[in-house]
Amino acid sequence: MLLVLVFLLLLTFFLFILLKHSNNSNSNRLPPGPPGLPFIGNLHMLLFDNSVPHIFLWKLSRKYGPLMYLRFGFKSTLYRPIREDEVGRLIGKIFKLAVDSKPVNLSEVMMWFSSTIICRVGFGKRYDEGGIERSRFNLPKAVIKETFRLQPTAPLLVPQETLGKCNIGGYNVPAKTLVFVNAWAIGKDLETWENPEEFSPERIIGCSIDYKGLHFELVPFGAGRRICPGMRMRVATVDLALANLLYNFDWEMPIGMKKDDLDFEALPGITAHKKNALILIAKKNIRD
């Protein structure tokens, strides 16, 4: 008799949880997502899937869309690709300035864009409060590579320290010595690059030299075991942002500004920031 009573109490509690969950689901218009089980939600799908979490979420998003609702235990989870979301916000912000015929401070906008993505990836929160689909505009990879060569983000990379005494170029280097690699100077080496001060993406087309750490003629992210771990995310972010900026807007210099007025002076620091902000006029690019 006691066992029956316990069973009925557990059954009543179970039905109450199901009913509560059903009412909550019906009263709120949640994003689409896979149905979950009582108590554990969608945890079982993650545990029994052979792929890593980001691949698992990507496969689900192909079925339910870029904005997807999941529940892990009693914790609700909202999943959306961060870069796609932030590029949409970036384009929207510039579009408002273009409609009002106001100049766009690209230095400030891109700093905001990069900082927001880093904060969302690292801390799950936006850098500040300021969806558009990813453009299929194919920005030439050569333009990005040439930019990395001419203006690397970290001109001296991250300083390294020798683990022991070593010999470099016939010189003895003591242990515990800090080593700085001038990536900016390497990108302007006359023995490797013809007219290195010129911005010429054509030089990269057909060139086997790449920035992924296998060729020491171009090392904007370093090389070897100490290469920048965020390289792939950074390249994808730059590629996506520039593609949308070029696809959605026509860019002009403000009245009175000439091509010769553009400069590449940078402020001192581990990472290079423009000394003078780049301000252009954005005009909405009307397409069929």
C-alpha cells in the first residue's frame, strides 16, 4: 500500500512538471528548437551525439534555423552564430548613418565590432548595446593577405622567451631572453616583396606565401607552437565584415578630402591602432 502511495505521488509530481512545462511553452513564443525530455531537456541529444558540441549545434541549426532554443536541464539556452548576429548589427548601425548622410568613423565602428565579438565569445555578454543574412559577396582573399602584410595588427607579435641557451646566426643567446619578432618589418623586406610600401593585392595572387605560420615571409599571427590561437576566428571575422561593408554600401571620401590625405600612422602599443581615425561617407548600395 505504501509503495502504491509513493508511486501515485511521483506520478502526480511528474504530471505537474509536464503540465507546467506545456503551459510555459504555449504562453511564450519561443524560437524553434528540438523537443526536449522532462527534467533533462536536450541534454541527452548532446550526450549521445558523436560530434563535438559546436558541430552538434551547427547541425541542429541547419534544421531549426540560425536562432535556436534548447534546454539543458532546467536551464534555457539560446543559440545563434555570433558573427552573423554582430555583422547584422554592424550593417544596421552604418545604414542609419548613411540614411542621415552622416560620416562613418570606421575606426570606431570596427573597434566596437571586434570588441563585441570577443566579449560575447569569451564572457557571453555584449561589449555594449548599439539579423542580416551573411552576404555571398566573395571578397578576394588576396586583399586580406596584403593587408596583413602591410599593416599587421601586432607589429612585434607577442614577445617570447628562450627556454635555454641557444645559437642564432652564429650568436649565443642566453636562457630567459625575451625575443621580439618584427612582423611589420618582415612584411616590408625588399628581398621578398617588390615595392613593399605599395598596397598591391595582385602580388598575392598565385603566390605560395601564406599567413598561417608555415612561411616566415608573412607572420602576422606568429608561427610554430606559439601561433595566435584566435587566427581563424579573426580571419573569418574580417572576411565576413568587409564583405558585408562592400556589398551593402558605396564608400566615398568626405568633401575636401583627397587620396593623399589618407595616412597609416599608428599609435605605439602591442597592437597597432590608427593615430588618426578613418572617416568616410557610406551610401546605401541599392541592388535588384
